[in-house]
Amino acid sequence: MNTSVLTGAATLRVAQAGETHQRLTDYTEQLAWPLVVQGDAVWLPAHLGIVGVAMPAGLAGEVNTVVRQLRPAVPVISIPGRPIRWVFLVNAPDEGGQGRFPAPVEILAGPQRIPLPPTVIDAGPVRWVTRPGSSAYLAEIADVLMAVRRVTGLRTP
């Protein structure tokens, strides 16, 4: 995976200033998400209670179907690039509580930052696959791990 897309090394632009302002308000007031604004880009630090579980979009679509059977809609963003990757936003696990994910699934945790819509990176706009609800509810990382295991048929420790 090209982690520069997720850590801020790409040149950034924001789609529209008005949309950015509204999203910032939603993220901070409704969801109480910690944010970093870098230039005109909006980033979610992946170490302040929220982490990302990233995987190629094809696998992620199947995983999302399983996760949605277990939990209310889990926020998922699409990061453009080759390959397109989806990132599930989940509660940060306790120390050592994330389990192992099989490749090509990876955990995005500190010091990484996850771009949020309406940020635009070199490969294109970051988009919501599943928007966050009106509350700050996030699934546990174990829910996504279980869904990955079910989809892949792998039994990882």
C-alpha cells in the first residue's frame, strides 16, 4: 500500500471551502472527532481513540456486508489510488487487543493520519462509502477482524 496517501505526503487540495466548513462542524460537533487541519485538508489522527482498518476495495466490500449484519453502519471511507482502499473507522483497541489481520489488511494507527472527505489527494477525492451516523458510535476492531476472517476463511490468532 502507498502509505503516503494516508500520512500526508501527497499534495492536497479541498473540493470546496463551504463543504469543508460544514464537514468540520459535523465531525467536531456531532461526532466529537479529533481533527487536524493541514492547509485545506481534513485529517483524522489515527491514535486519539479512533483507528482505521484499511484493505483493497474488493475485499472491503465483502467485509462491509458482513460487518453490517453485526453492527449498525460503520463509517467507511474510500481512498483513491492503485489499488483503491477502503478504511473502516473503529474504536482504538486496548494495548495488544487488536488481534492479527491477514495481508493485505492493515491497521492505521498513530502516527498515521486518515484523510476525511471532502479532502482531495493527488489520486482524487476521498469519499464516504458509509457515512457516520448522527452519533459518535464506532464498532470495535474485533468486529472488522471477525468479518475479515469470515470472508477470507482464515483463522488468524
